[in-house]
Amino acid sequence: MTDLSVHIPTEDGVVAAVRGVSFSIKPGQVLGVVGESGSGKSITALSIMGLQPRHAIVRGSIEFSGQEIIGRSRSSLRHLRGSNMAMVFQDPMTALNPMYSIGWQVAESVSLHQKVSRSAAKVRARELLGMVGLPRPEAIARQYPHELSGGMRQRVMVAMAVANEPDLIVADEPTTALDVTVQAQLLDLLATIRSETGAALLLITHDLGVVAGVADEVLVMYAGLVAERGSCTDVFANPTMPYTRGLLASIPRLDDVGGRLTPIPGTPPSMIQIGAGCAFAPRCRRADDACTAQPRLQTIGTGHVVACHHIDPDDVTAEADNAAEAENAEAALPAHSAHHAHVNGSAFDHGSSHGRHAVDAHAPALLKVSGLTKNFTVRPGRWGRRQQVQAVAGIDLELRTGETLGLVGESGCGKSTTARLLLRLQEPTSGSVVLGDTELTTLDELQMQPARRRIQMVFQDPYASLNPRMSVEDIIAEPLLVHGIGDRHNRVASLMELIGLEPAYARRYPHEFSGGQRQRIGIARALALDPEILVLDEPVSALDVSIQASILNLLSDLRDELGVAYLFIAHDLSVVRHIADRLAVMYLGVIVETGPADEIYLRPGHPYTKALLSAVPIPDPTIERQRHRILLQGDVPSPIDPPSGCRFRTRCWKADDTCASVVPLLTELSPGRLVACHHPEDIA
């Protein structure tokens, strides 16, 4: 690819999505492309496949095996796509046709490019489904996309991509919506296929840990340009562009219990009418008059190039930048929050508890959950018999004042259902939820209203949870209005300051804010009633790493300043380690392990916890490529018909006859450590 530019006309103006990108991929090589949303990663990938918007203006050259892609006819591109190069899309549900069976769609990818009979294509489809690790390929072939899990659908996409043994596989965020266990399986699958076929892999992702584990070279994109490119080892060991260092400093790491994260200040630029200078200058501490001109890529080592005006070797230390950027981030906080963070600086400096404060383990529980159960009644199929789905199967939890309890597990394990049960957004089938001295499960809706002031929720999708027809002031003030609290204007202004937004922004509407700003607004709304507990359901999963870092820092500051307790639900165990005091691991509706977060991360007691932690990537190639990874086989069983005995036994390498017949109970293995397993790991 040479000097690729893609401009897309819109009603608001021309979007300069890609602005002169050049790179090459060798046979068998893995090139990882990283950057924030809007940096041009996906449109670059689509342009390689000839799938960019039809009205897009494309210039430059994309040469594949000696053939020019730009300007080719649709018919010739269709011949190349699938046979010589293939793509794995980010969302397999929208990429697969819901009207056709899985087997039909995989067989179609074979018959379109190979001269085989329909029956032979069907046989080949079943072989491909088995090759990508799907159980019972013949049964899967008869099913439809909606009947498969996200991980299974993504495996189907991989099967279609490799059906004709292409020379290039373009994978656009193939693991974004997947659990870490499924992500590990998929990455292992791609590595196996690549080694067997010799195909090159262009891997687009926002997860630098994934890139660290599989990529040969890394290309960092920002505002439609290449910001830095080099070998994976060089870029991670010696990140030179301030943007690259900012991305790495924003990531909470599984192996690091350090202090505050260092978010990149500001937001990515609008790609409409973008200026001529360095696009990163408004967010860069090094910016000066030289940055009014666009920096060119400069070579700083073998194959390592950087687009920056300031690459003095004596001043390219991540530590210096991180310290300065952390000071800038502190200065950007509201006065009272910045002061509080400074007062507690010793905790951050020594890394003793990465910003956590001491929680009295013997203090009475603020929230106590006992035997909480939720069953849903479903009818599979038009004439199917009603069945019970055991979403939550009798869990016990405790949360103390000022504490953060992390609730983790794979998708479908019941985490979000648990959150909604605590707030009575869904009615429990049985069990007890005690807030202070009040039993919530016996209250009617009118009696619940005072209790809702004490426990509030922050939802996963900050845009979907905010009313687009209401101003931010009305959104934040709505709980105050419902509960008859006066002086709403001043209260909203103080809440805007608390979350780090200008009070004047309160007159704007949700669509006028970035994703991170919308999540801050959701937090302000949840804090409006001065709750004692915040239930945070995947609050940073939809955000870029730099924005995620600022939200995590904000949550830590608010917890320290206000004394609010958090139930923090997430599938990203690196994020949870950064903020949680205690951890509860959930699998198929039950708690399998709970205890102090640091102890569980260092010495997991349950095999499932051990597998989860081993699957979390670390953004360091040297460490990541030496780790032992436990690949769990298959997906989480159906909650309609869970396994007998231990629910994890169908995927556990320690399972025996006892596990099949006896339900393991949570047993205390050490003070504060409870594990539900017949064969726990040694945690001594």
C-alpha cells in the first residue's frame, strides 16, 4: 500500500478518513494496526478489500500480489475476495445472513470460488466448521446465526475466511465483543491456520495486549495517518511517538498494581476540515510552533519509523512523559478532587494498593445478598414446551462502605442480571437483598423509592442510557425531581464540576458529547441522590483505552472523596484489578470464588479463575509470549440445562466422578478466601 487516501463526502463536509498511509505485509507476517476509534483503521482494511463506501474518493495505490486493487471492476474484486484475500468482520451477527443456515453460508464461500458440486461444498463446509473447533459440525451446519454464541459465530466467520486458503486475512477487531477465554481460543485458532497455510494476517484491534502476543510488526494510526511503525518488540520497548506512549500508559495491566493511569488529554480530532499541522498537537505536552507543520515519518532504527517533530533520543523516556502527563491530568481535575488525590499520593507512589483505601473487613455489610435466584421462563420455538432458564442460581455477596467489589465472569454467567436484581429492576425468584437494615425484596414499588436513593446504577452504554431529547441538566436533575429535592440547578452545576465537565455544558444534549463525556454524565446522574452504593455494569467496556483511563481515575477519586461503595461488573480482568478491593468470580449463575482481589490475582483457587486470568493479554511482547495460557474448550453450557454437580466440570481439566454428582459449596480455604471446587488450586 502506497500513499492511500480515502475521503468520504457527507452532509457535514468531506471526512478525510485516511490521509496518505503506506505499509506492506510479507507472506506469513502478522501486522497489528492499533489506534483509537476514528483513527482510520477499519476504513484502511475495507479499502484493501475494495469494500469502502461507493461514494468514497480513493487515491494512492493498493497492490496485492502484483495486482492493483484501486480502480478494479467489481467482478474482478469479487474473484480476489474470498479466494486470494478474505476478511473477518468485527460483528459476526451482522456479517452473517440471518435467513440462511450456517452450513449454507460456509458452503457458498466454497462454491463461489471452487469448481465443486453443491454436495461437495456442503461436505467441505462441515470440514471447515470442525477445523475451527466447533463441536458437532453437522448439527452446527443446520443451525442459524442467532442460535450460536458470539464466539461460535466468530469461528464461523473464520471458517468462511479460510475456506479457499487465501494469501491474506484481514481481521477487523475480531475479538472486541468476545470474552477473554473465547478471545484466547480465537487467537490460537488464527495462529494455527496461519502457520498451516502461510497466510499473512492484518490484525486491527484496540487491545495492545492482543497485538503484543501475536504481531510481528505494529502500525499505530492517528487521525488517518501512520504515527509510528516498527517491529512489535521495538515499538513496545521503545515507544517514541507521544501518542503511542499515551496509549500504553492508559492501559491497566494484569501484572501491574501501580498507581493512577495516565489518560491522553482531550479527544481525537474531527476528520472534517482537519488542519495542516500535527493532528496530535492539541493533546501533546511537547507541542510547539514546529507542530504547525505536518511531521513526516522519520527512521529512528531498523524498520522503526515515527511521525513527530520531537524525537530527541535523550528525551524519549516514557517515565518522563508519564510523570508530566499525570501532573497535567491532576491539574485538569476539579480543585477538590485534585487535592484529595494529592493527599493520598503516598498510596499511589508506593503502589501498595494502587489507589485503594483501607476497608475494615470486620465492619458490618452495607449490602448483603443471600441465596439470590432468578429464573426466566422461555418457550424455545413456536410449539416448544416452557422451560426455566437459571440466570442466577443462589448467590451470596457482601459489600461494605467504601469498598469496591469486582464481579467478573464470561458473558451469560448472570452478572448483569444480578445487578438488576439488586436494584429491583427485575424481580428475584427467591433470596434476600438487605441494604443496611432494610430487606428490599419484600418492598412494593412505593416503598422502594426511598431505598433507590441509597443504591444507583451506571449502565454499560452511555448513549443508550441517556434520553436524547433531554438536555444534560434535565437528565442529571431528573432523579432530584422524582424525589422532590430542590435547588436542582446548583446541584447539577456542582455535579458537573465533580465529574470534570464545565457547568455551562449542562445546556447541551447527549449527542454533542464524546463517549467518555457521556459516561461521566451517567455517573453524575447516578450520584445526584448521594447514594451509598453505585452498581457499575461494564462502565468502560465501550470506551477507547485513553478515555477508559480517565473514567477509572474519576471513579477512584469519587470513591475516596465520597466514600461510595462500588459493585463493579466487568469482563476485563485488568480493569477490575486496577480498581477492586475484593473479587467475586461468577460462572453459569453461581459464585465459584471470592476473596481479596490481590490474593486471587496472585494465587487463583478455582480452575475457572485460573483459566480466566491466563487468558488476559499483557501489553508486553516479552512477557506475553512466555506465558502459559489455559485454553478452555467449548462455550458456557446452556442455563436451561446446566451440568449436574459442578457446573464448570464440562470444561475443567480436573473433573472426575465426584464433580459430576456433587455440587461443590463455597468453602473457606484461607481467611476471606472462599472457593467452590472439589479440587481447588493450592493457594498457600
